[in-house]
Amino acid sequence: MKTPSFIEFQTLVESISEDLVGSQLQEIQATENGLVLVFYRYVKTPKTAYLVFDLDAPFPFMGLFFENPWPHLKKTKPVGLFINSHVKNLILNQVQLLSEYGRVVQFFFGVGENQAAIEFRMIPKHTNLIVRKAKKSVSWYPIKELSPHVTFTASTEESSEEDVRSIPFILNNWLQRRGLVKSEKTNAGLTRDPYEKWKTQRQKDLSKKLKAVEAIKHQIQEFLTFPWTEIGEHLKTYGTKNLKPEWHQYLDFSETVSQNIQNCFAKAKAAKVKVVGAQNRLHVLENELKAFDDLSEQAFQAHLERLTAKKNQKTNSERAVEGRVRKLALPEVNLICYMGKSAKDNIDLLRKAKAWDYWIHLKDYPSAHAIIHRQKEQSVSNSTFIKVADWLVRESLNDKQVMKGAKFAVVIVECRHVRPIKGDKLGRVTYHEAREILIAI
């Protein structure tokens, strides 16, 4: 989504001023990425209006809606709490565009000593929402000073009036970017084309990665601008004399000068390590972004081929596991039973089993695990269980242990009721809802 230009922003401000001046602020809803201010309009319909401030730094946005566009996304934010305490229930008296700063607008509530102001800066990378009342203030991001000349010059470098978009178009674009509006096909209850679904998801992933890139660049810049080395060198040469006022926040004056010197150089060293790590992450993300540029059908087909290859690889892996286990075919009842040769094989078989498959084990005696694979509604007879149990006993125990006429208790449990013990290397499990049978060898 393209951030509204200065001309588009000016149009938005004029429209919001016309629709909201004289309305009462009744509710504040904070989200992870911005605010929704709920107004009651005394003389206009619909009575309720929702003023949205999207504080996404690269793509800020402001718009007025008559249905809540961000429902069920409430989150506690300092700005939201401040507005709720100091601005709620006040009447909006004036909306003022600060054109000398570009895309900056102020909303004035109340009168006299009860007056409060909300300032919104819809400037990419300088985005902010600042609330002031009397001598108190709070902001979404740390406040940065704006230069009228620089900011307004950037704003006037927007596209020509021929490219100005309508307010409904801008609002709909924002809803689509936030994933708050469904496509016509989805609204009609129809399944979207797989290629379109893939492309939409690809665009969402691209947006997330772009945000991550911007965040990492900002992080690297912060690491590079921290004056730890400069402060440490100053302390080595002059001690605490002639310290710059802005350096005081980085020092702990309850510690000695030598301790502060050590702290400064240790933090400078750590910052260098963090810069290298952040640059490595940035390099990985930038390489990933190159793959996201291609949204063609050929790229989609290549994606499908990779999924198929991955699925085939998984199937080959499953065959490899099957090759390491023992197998008992029961064609007369259309069943297959597998038994592991090691603790790892046993656990692998259990994890690959369906919830309705049967797990069979000697009761209170070490043995292999046997898994009967069946259809969900397929029943298994007692004679089949006895046959599998006999096979389990003979395969798990040696000839000396299996004496003629010996009897063994075997437990039978649906796999949904069997859980491996975490970290146990012997393949032991816990189970419940078990049934038992007694077999004689």
C-alpha cells in the first residue's frame, strides 16, 4: 500500500474535520499497531464513527470509518491509557493541518484548562502519535524534532494531482493491506484460485520481511551511533570532567571511574558483535526478498514442484523406517502390523500411527511395540489380537524365556491413549484406557 500523499492527506483531514468536529470521544481501543478512537456524532448519522491511526512506521495511515475496522484486537498501550484518562468524553473542537511540517495534523478537544491535543504524524519513518494535556504528554514512539523545511520539501515531492486517489479507494487499500476485507469470491463463499491464494500469501510474507529489514537497519544504526567508545576514551583521559550532558544517561555515577570505563568498552565490544549479527541477519533477509519478487505463474509451478519433491522425500523416509521394522501381514482381515527393532524404531512407529490404530505391548515386561494399522471404523477381532500378541511375544523374547505352556498378559490400547515419555531413550510410554488379553505359548 502506498502511503497517502500530502494532497491526499489534506483531503483526508478536511473530510475528517467536517465529519467529526462537534463529536464526543467515547471509547479508545488500542491495538498492537495503532489506535481506534470511537466518536458519538450528535447531529449526523450514523451516530458512531471510528477514527483509525495506524502507527506502522513504514506505512502510517489515518482514516474515518463507520464500522469498527479493527475489532477484537485490543491491547494495553500507554497512549491508549492516557487518552482514556485525560481525553475521553471531551468534545472535538478543531482539526488543524500543520502544512509547514507536511503530513502532520492536530486534534483539539475540550476548552480552557481542560483542553487536550492529539498530534498525528503520517510521515514514513517519522510516524508518531503524541497526546498532550496541560504539562503532561505521552507518545507512541520517542518524539523526534521535525524540521519544517526538510519535512515539507519531502511532502511536496509527491505525485501530481492526476495521481490523487479518492478517499474510499485509500480506505479500501488500507483494509486490504491489513487483511480486514475479503475478496469478492470469498464473500460469495467460493474457493479462491490456488495461484491467487499463493500470491496473496506471498505478498503478506513480503510485507513482513520488509518490516523486518527496516527494523534490523534501525537496530544497526542504533548500535553504530551509541558513543560507548568515545565516552570510554574521554573517561580514560579526563575522568568525569567536561562530560557532555547527553553522556550522563550512559554512566552510573554510583560506580568508580574505572568501573564506568570497563562498562563503556564492554558495551562497545558487545555492540560490535551485535552489529555483525544484525548484518548477517539482514543479508539473509535481503537474499530471501529476491525470491519474493517473482509472483509469476512459473514461480508458482516451481513452488508446487518443491512441495511435491518434499512430499516424496517424506514418503521415502517413511519407507526407510519401514525397512528397519518387522512386518506381519494379515491379508484375510486386510490388516498390517509393524514391530520395531529398537527403542527409536518403536517410538517412530508410534508417532506415525493414526489415533485409531492399536498399540500392543507385554504387560509389566520389556518388549517391542507392535502397531496394528487399520481403517478408522474397521473392527479387529479377538482372534486377530491373539495372533498379533503371539507374534509379539515370540519376536520379543528368546527361546529360553518362551517356555512351552507359559502364559503372558498383553495390553492393547488405541494409539490416541499412548504417550512417549519425554527424553526417555528406552522407548517407554504412558498409557490409559487399556484392555488386556492372556495368551499361552
